[in-house]
Amino acid sequence: MPASTREIQRRTHAIQNIEQITHAMQMVAASRMRRAQQAALRTRVYAEKALEILINVSVVAQEELHPLLQKRDRKRSHLLILSADRGLCGGLNLAIFQKAQEFIHHLQVEHQEEVLVSVWGKKARDLLNRSGVPIYTDYSNVFEPASFSEVRPVVENFLREFLEQKYERAYLIYPHFVSTLSQKVVVKRVIPLGRDSLNLLVKAEIKIKLAELYEEPLLDYLFEPNPRVVLNYLLPKLIESQFYQAVLETRASEHSARMVAMKNATEAATEIIDELTLTYNRARQANITQEMAEILGGAETLKNNSL
């Protein structure tokens, strides 16, 4: 068999192996995606209501009642970037990194702030290391499985450092799950949280109806036994819910993006196999035609020589 057809067969077998791998990864990602999506959607209503309560409470309650409501002069911000632990999920991790770079530049240039950058996810850590950005804290080792009990120590660390005045503002950057085909990287300020935090959410188009809080009258909260006791318990819990929801949104976005990427890779491999098969058949037909022509030519030569 000529080398050209052998090479085509070798390439076809290699692409077939890749197709089997990407198809298997697509099935695994689809299974994980369904579970991650269900988890994110189940808790989203609670997280959004908790955010609404946080915003209302932060406006109604006086800042001096609790340190987490106090807005300080801008000197230092703490940024937590959430990303996937693994690759092969399209451009999701790169989009998160680019959004983080833009926001860091915004804080450093426009507000002249020092920025502490922490990561939750190995891909964000790797991208920051390659870009030379120093990492303040690495939480990558607690990303999987993302249970609420594993998120709580991270939140406690953020709250403790805020109360110790190691930074004045804390932000989350993470991919918000919109649909299987769409994930939008957003920035959310979580400490301290106030009505002005809605600007980030509305611009990110997460939940447009939250903008109605600008127009609706504030709820008149009654604190029992007193505002300080209630806020001491309530605010950390509500902030925890924002962190945990960001983790769930990141997981749902990661598995959705990976499923779509592997599906596209499988379809591309199938198309390449079809093209290689067609090319192989044409080459084989050409070889057979050439061999028949050579046989007929040889037979005609023998016939002429015998005469």
C-alpha cells in the first residue's frame, strides 16, 4: 500500500482515538454539569434574597452599629478570583483572568489602591503566577468538593482580616452561570456591602430586577433584642451565602463550558475523520486505477513482444 494511503490511515486512527476521548469527557462533563447546575439554581433564590436583605440592612442600619457596614477610605482592596481547577473548558479561565486584570488595573490606576489578590482554583493561580502577579492567599486546595463547611473558613478569614483593617473592601470575581452555552464573568463587592454595590450587579446584568431596589421604599426593620446582637449574627451568615453562591456558580460554569468544549471537539474530530475517509477512498481508487493501467500496459507489451 503506498505511503500516502498509509499516512491517511494513521491520521484517521489517531483522530478516532481523540474523538473517543473527547466524547467520553463530554459525557462526564454533562453528568457533572447537571448536578452543578441544579446546586447553583437551587441556592440562587436564597443568595439573591440574602443580597437584597444585606443591601437593605446596610442602608437602614447605622454604620457604627457594626464594623462590616462601615465604609472606609480607599487604601487597599482584597480580590478573590474564582476559576476552574482544570482546563479544557473553552475560554472560561482566560475570560476570568482578563476580567481580573482589568479590575486590578481599575483599582490601581483610578483609585490608587493597593490590591491583595487571592485565588480559588488552580487555573487562576497558574495564570497569575505566569503573569507575575503576587498571590496573597491560595485557596485552591479546598475547591473540590465545594461544600458549605469548606467555604466557611475562607469567609471567616476574609471577615477577620477586614476587622483587623488589613483591607477596606473585598471583591469576588467569578463566572456567573447564565445557561449551558453562556457564562458571564462578574465582579461583586461583598465587604462592606451597600446600596452602591448594585452598580456592579446591574452592569453585569446578573439580576436586573435588583435595580428596582433603587425605586422601592426601604423596608422598616425591627431588630430584637437589639440591632447590634442581630447584626453580629446576621451579617456574617449573609456574606457567607454570597461566597458559597459564587463557588456554586463557578462550578456550574466550569462543567457547562467543558461539556460544550468537548462536544465541539468531538464534532470537529468527526468532520476531520469524514474528510480523511473521503481522501483515503479517493487515493485508494487512484491507486487501483493506476495498478490496473500498469497491468493492462504490461499485458499489451507482452502481447506485442510475442508477435
